[in-house]
Amino acid sequence: MFYTSLIGSDNNAARSLVRASGLSQKDFVSAMMLKAAELGMINTVFVDPTGLSPENVSTVEDLMILATTVFKQPDILAATSLGEYYLAIRNTGSRRRIPSTNKLLDSFLTVEAGKTGFIDESGYNLVSKIKDTGHSIIVIVLGSAEEVDRFQESKALAWWAFNNYIWP
């Protein structure tokens, strides 16, 4: 369910992970808020664990804190860099292909990690960790009008950063 929720953006898988934690949804969201506060994400509010509620709010600054933290986790980094995942169905022995929602993985960029998001109220969103010339950057695109736009905007921002910034 971990891989399915991160790679395929499957919200039912995310809900299953909440149930597997042994916490109620309310307690899980409270734990999310405590972690956000601990990380210094002062402009973030979570009301559900999937991100589907328009009452969930955050800022680019807070998402940068979150991305910097979670992309250091080897399991999250590994999952969010995969273009697909095969889920084994225990009772049938079959496998189900879970394609990534992150089309940036198919681009000219070296994407180390990334997570997509979408709801009508916020548009198409993407948080990515991208590497070039030995350096990694976090690119955050929020509110794209079309699905493809978040990937094009991320490519443009990454390309600009790697071609205009000089690392000390």
C-alpha cells in the first residue's frame, strides 16, 4: 500500500495505511499536524490524510521543509523515483501494474524523487527532487491549470536553475 499510495497516488491505499497504523483518521491527522509543527511547517493545516480535502492548506515554504525531510528517507526516495510498481495479489498469485502519476520521470531530467497531487481547488501540483551536475534541487509547482503543465513548468524551472545558478 505504501508504494501504491506514493507511486500511483492511490488514495484508497493511503486510507489503508492509516487503518494499518491503528490510529483513527482523526488521531492520524493530529499526528500529521504534530509532525508538521515539529518540522516548523507553520502555515500548513491537515484535515485529512489523503490531501483530497480543500481544507488542507500549505505554502511553498512549508512544502520545501516537508520535501527536504521526506526525500531524505530511503524508502520514500526509492518509491517516489519509480516509474511503475507491480503489486502482488496474494490470493490469486497475479500481479497488478501500478504506473507512476509522475510523468517527469520520463523526461531528460534526473528525477531522484517526486510526488504529484491534484484537487479542483488547487489544480495540478508537483514536488520533485532533481539532480544535475552533482547537485540536487527541490522544485515545487503548485496550481498548474493542466496535468501536463506541472511537468513542463518543473522542467523549465529545473533547467533554468541548473543553467543559471553557480554552486559555491
